[in-house]
Amino acid sequence: MLLVLAQLMGVYLLSTLIQLRNSFPPDTDSSIDKSDMSLFASLPSYEVFNSWFDWAFVASAGCTAGWNWLRRKIGIY
């Protein structure tokens, strides 16, 4: 259970960072050294993961609904 919780927290952190990247204006200054890249510059754009986040939510909701149904059928509360 702890590993599942850690995975969910990691996905949440990654999605938050990717969404934060889109809220900052793009860096247009060409005099900045490319070796001093920020964390936001190293992340891909949100459009790359948009459908992945949606399907991960649908899959987790489906797994939760299936688990609850199975618990009721077996009689575990």
C-alpha cells in the first residue's frame, strides 16, 4: 500500500510541475547559458501527457469501482 501511495504522490508531483511550466512565460532571452537550465525547462510540455493523465484517472477510478464491487460480492467490509 505504501508503494501505491508513493506512486500516486509521484504522479501528482510530476503533473503539478508540468502544469506549472505552462503558467510561466517562455524564456526569450538568448543570452542565458544553456547549462543553467531550470527544472521547468527540462520538463516536456503538458500536451505530451494530457491524455496519459486522463487515462490514468479513468483507470484508477475503474480499479477502485471494481475493487469495491469485488469486496461487496465476497462480503469483506
